[in-house]
Amino acid sequence: MKKFKFQIFFILLIFSFQFLKGEYFQIRIIKDEKDLPESFCSIWQAGDYLIKTNNYYVIIGGTHRRYNDFLNYPSGSAYGSILSFVPAGENLINDLCAGSPVIAMNGKRDYPSYNSLKQIETENGYLKFEATGTYIKNEKKAFIKTDYLFYPDYGRIDIVSEIKNTGKNEFDEFDYYLYFNAFHCYYFNPFDEIAHPNLNFRVYQKKGYYMARINLNPYSEEPLPGKLAPGETYEVKYIFLVDKDVERLLENIYEILNIESFPVYINFQNYNGDLMELKIKDVQSSSIFFKSFLKNKYLVNIRLPEGTYRVIANFFPAVCEKIITVHKNEKTFCTIESPPLGTLKIKISNSNGEFVPGKVTFIGLYPTKTPYFEPENPIETGRCSESFKNSCLPPEEGLEIKIPVGTYLVYASRGPEYSIDKKIIEVLKDDYMELNFIIERVIETPDLVSFDPHMHTQNSDGRLKIEERIKSVIAEGVEVAVSTDHNYITDYSTTLKELGLEKYLIVIPGSEISTSGIVHFNSYPLKPNPEHENNGAINPVAEEASTLFKRNKEKEPNAIIQLNHPRYGTLGYFNNYELDPEYASYAEKNFDTSFDVIEIMNGPLYSGGNCQTIRDWLNLLNRGYYFPGVGSSDSHVIDGGEPGYSRTYIFYENKKGGINIDSLINALKKGHSFITNGPLIDFKINGKYTIGDFFTDKDGKIDIQIKVKSAPWISINEVRLIINGERKIIFPIKAKINEILKLNQKISLYLKRDSYIIVEAFGNKTLYPVVQQPARDGDPEDAILPYAITNPVFIDIDGNGRFDPPLPHKIKLIENQ
């Protein structure tokens, strides 16, 4: 009888557990939209798994497909990954791709897919899904298993993934982790390797709620585990949390990490409820402990560990800051008051009263803080926003702005062909002031086209929408701009027409084909195609750069291939293929030279990667490889990454008759151009041959005339003549800085062998604040100093009808060591 009663009790216990589990979790395979309780995910597909509780919803990918990262590069796989995790019943949206395995070896990443997904029975009412897969490549083999543990009571998912080397070969320089793509760029992370090594978490603010990703794995600058011997297993762990209440979310995070935290209350005064941003930073490190865009929020409650913090309130445009100290077992209170404002009406014109489309920049004079004008709201866009924005772009009718009381240095500018105007102003409470700036075109360029072939918008990792990107380019005096979002063809033309600004700018659709660890290159002009993925951009997935060059040529045979920032870390082609930095004498065996031009100036700074790239470019010229140099801004923002710095000036006769894109691109391919962040160069040989030309001169005597001009705000201290890669002759500048023509020099040379000649110009006074990238540590090498360099003129001295380079040996291709 006792045995029978025990059996009945055990059956009832099991039934009760299954009933509770069924009450906590509802699981179904999605067939159509009707299976979703609300529209909380936009990337689901039929066949995906829906997990529903009273507190949250989750979708796990049940079909195989790839999702793109912020570079529009196919990365994480949907199958077996978390695709949405959101508080239930709130009509909130959360798209994710989290949990796909990533294997990196020797600096190159692979994204293997799971091939099995199943539900696993657990105790205590929890729910577990298990995803498994195999990895086989280059005689290496591994088994991967990832478990997702779902909690019934609140929004938490524990993730444990392990990889086991099931092959016979050791994994070397090996890194393993799980892919995470929030489809959202705005987050904060207090982790600091020295100050806060135990706080490795990120909190993303999405519309209506917050989501956290806690990384429980040890931090290392080197790959982890580094090596994995046959039979060995390596494990990684993560935790995901979602909550509408950020204070509760942070409390849970600190509890999970076993970190004591204490309440902090921050209230805002003289604040009208408009959009603002609150940041809390550790004073001892770069750690950000809180960051959020807020509206109609007058009191914020959060939790922080013990410590001293900077509390920054960006009221747009006012920036206010206070220092607080959080003590153990105490509540901390902080009040931040938005300052009073004045009103400015801003216009830019020339001395004849004609409108000039330029930029006006505000710099606070101590103790006034530099303003921070309202950026694109990253919570609405899901993209990154400008964290520094202190300029505005007044239209023809002028622009009215509010600005905090205080004293400011204000600049008006429009690129290197124009003068600047500056004023010091004091803004008073409730005051109204008209600011009329006058700037003049001081350098006429009837046969030059100002060209910027590299910039970004929010269609990839830029901070601007197309409208603001167009306005910013025009404000810097750029005449032709190429759209080059990563792996996506952006077309500015429709927006340009809607703005009515066609008379100021010509736009060319293009794309930056981006495969980190291999190559980044621009291709233009391209044809946008909305019917195709990424608006018609080529597939960027490849093992070698040569595949991408070939793929691009096959699809767009007339498009130019511009090799971008070739010495910029793993984004640099010359680094990835180990081009000899001293003499370009050797490179890795798959080094391919099927590109057309090289970006020798990326951004305005001459030193660093650009300096090395120029050296590479001269080395290639010495070996007979001619790829005309171009300069571009690679602009992602407006302030601190201005479009047009650097830029390329292309020689183009009679541009007033209209600019033909094919003719312009043809001139660029021939090298009829120079690169600059300010100075303008013109030089002729024997009175008629100029930049990009080739000619024969058997007697070896050549006459050179060099002219260098710059606006009064751009200094030039010396001009150099480069002959066959060597800086042979230096001309010191005697002209005053306010003179436009800085150098007008004639010189005769006798050449004994075939030669190429290049002119470059240097200045020693910074372009700040027109170009807002100051030298943070005061080092001149980190300052934006004026610089320009031309493409070469080639001279055939021996009369054989060709240019014979000084180093006849081509690049030796060697096995990658």
C-alpha cells in the first residue's frame, strides 16, 4: 500500500512539474505572422522557434541564413541563434543575432553553422535548447555545442558554449567566441582591463527597454584559448538580460557579477523635457557606467558601485557636468541644472551679399563649454550618432539656433579655396543676436575639380543620414562626392534633388568592398539596384583579395578600384599581404595588383599610416608599378572627421561647361591630379607637361615651374621636389602667410636617366579648428598640418619610348610564413 501511495505521489509530482513548465513556457514553431503574439521581431522566418512566457518572448532561428554586421558583411548564422529577446506584452521590438559560433585562426575568422537544434529537459522549471555543429577546415576538425538556459520568472538567458578539438592537429593562434549583433550601436560598457576587469558587460538602450550582455570569460588581447590540442575542450559563457527598468537591470547585473552597488538619484532642473543624454563616467578611467538618451525624464534612478564619477548631462546644445562620489550603504543625490539660453541668427555670404554654403563652428572659451548640438537620435535609428557636434550649416535664408549663455570663438569656413571669418561673441540670457559672416573665394580653380571619393552614411557605419552628409560635403567646398558605404551602394542623387542643391554638388554612387583581414577598396561609379541585396553591391565574402578584384571587374568592368588605407591595421591590404615596408621588394604570394589607384592620404593627417603608405607608393613607382595616388576623407561624421580633408584635385579643363563623370574618372586613372588637405599645387615641365603626363626628352635638360597657393589661414613652410622616390630639392617659403601665392619657382635640371618627378608641400601651423582634430598630447606628428603631394610626371631620357624604373626588379612573391 505504501509503495502504491508513493507511486501515485511521484506521478502527481511529475504531472505538477510538467503543468507548471507548460504554464511558464509556451513553445511553437512559427508558421506565419499569426503565430506571433505581437510584432516584436522583424527578422523571423517560418520555421523559427517562438518561446513565450508571461514576462518575455524569445525567437530562436530554426532555418539557415546569414545576417549582416554593421559593415554589411555576412557574419553570424540565424540557425540556433537568438533572434529576438524582449519584454512581453509591451509592443517593443528587438532584433538580434546572438549565439552563432566564431572561430578565428591566424587572424582570419570563420562562422560555422549549427546543424542540430533540440529542446532538452531540465529540472526546476527551466527550459534549455541545445545547438550543435561541426567545424572542418584545413585538416582541422571540431565539435561545437551551445546550451541556452531560459529562466521562467524574468528576462534572463544563460549561454554556455564549448568547442572540442576532434581532429588530429592542434589549433594554433586560436580564438573562439559567440557572435553577437544587436542591430543597434548605442550602448555603454564599464569594462577596463586595469580599473574594472570584472565589469565586462554591455547595456544597449533600445526603444522602450534596455538589454544587457554579460561576458563571463577572461579578457585577453591575445586569442583565447590560443592553442587547442586534439581532445581538448574550451568553454565560453554569457548571460543576456532584458528589462524596461534600467535600475533593476543594473541591480541584476551587479548581483550576478557579485559587485556591491548603491542607489544614485539624479534630477534635472530648468529642463523643458526635450531630448537629452545622460552619461556617467568613472573619473579614474575611460569606463562609462551609464549612458542613455532621455525625453521628458526629470528624475533618473540608477545603481553604481562605490567610486567617484563624472555626471554629464547633454541638454543639446548645453553640456553640464558634476562630480559625485558613491559611498557604501548610502544614497547619492545629484542635481544638474540646464543653463539659460540665448538665440543666434546665423548667415554666411561674400562681400557682395551673395550666399555662401559654408560651416559655422562654435568653440567655448573657458569656462564656457563647447556646445553639443543635437545629433541623430541613435535610439530611433539604431545606428551610431555623433558624440561631438559643435558646428552648423546655415542655409541661404539663415539659421536660428539656441545656445547656452557664455563666451565663444566662432569660425565660418568653406574649404581650402575660401577665406575664413571668425568672431568672439558673448551670449546673454534671452538675448537675440545676428551673426553675419563674410568669407570670400580667394583661390580660383577653373581647371580643377575638388573630389572626395570616400565617405560614409548610416547605410553602414557613418553617423549621418544622407541629407546631412550632402550638406556637410557642400559646406566644405567639395564639388564631386562618391558614396562609399561598406558593401552597399548608396545613391545620394534623389536626396540631392529633393534638397535643391544640384548646382553645388555632383554625386557618384559607389561602395567600399570590405573584408577585414583581407582588403578594403572602393569601387565607383556603380549602378544601384534595389532588386538585389545591398542595393547591388558585390558579395564581399572571399578568401583572397584577388577574388574580390575579379568579381568587381566582372560585374562593373568600367568601375575604378581604389585601394583604401592599405596600412591601417587588419583593414590594410599591404599589412595583410605583408608588403615589404622598406622597399616593396617582396609580398605574400597571393598579393594582387589588379587595382587602379591607391588612397595615399586617408583623412587629413600626414604622419602614421598615411606616411607609410606614401613611402609604399614611392617604392612601387620605383619598381615600375604606377597606381595614381588619391586623397579622401573617409568621413563618418562632420566635426572631427570633416569631409574633404583630405581631397583630390583633378585637372579638368572648362568645368563651367559641365563635368562629365566618365572624363573625370579617366583623368583620375591617368593621375592628372594631386592630393591635399589645404595647399594647392601646379607644376609644369618644359612649359607644357604637367601632373600625370609622360614625355621623352633625350638631352636630359628640363625646365620646371612650380606654383603653390593656399588660403591665408593655411601655412606653407617648404616645398620639396621628389625625383625617383628621393626628396632631392627643398624650397623654403619666404611669402607671408596672408599671401595667396606662396611659391612661384623656376628651376632647371639635368637628368641622366629616366625619372619621375613629384612635388609636395608642407606647413607647420595646424589647420585646427577648421579641421577639428587637435594634437591631444601636443606632439606635432599628431597635429593636422598642411600637406599636399602631386602625382608624378614621367620623363623618358634614353628615348626608348617608355619609363624605365630605377629598380627594375618586380615584387617577389613568397610563401606566407
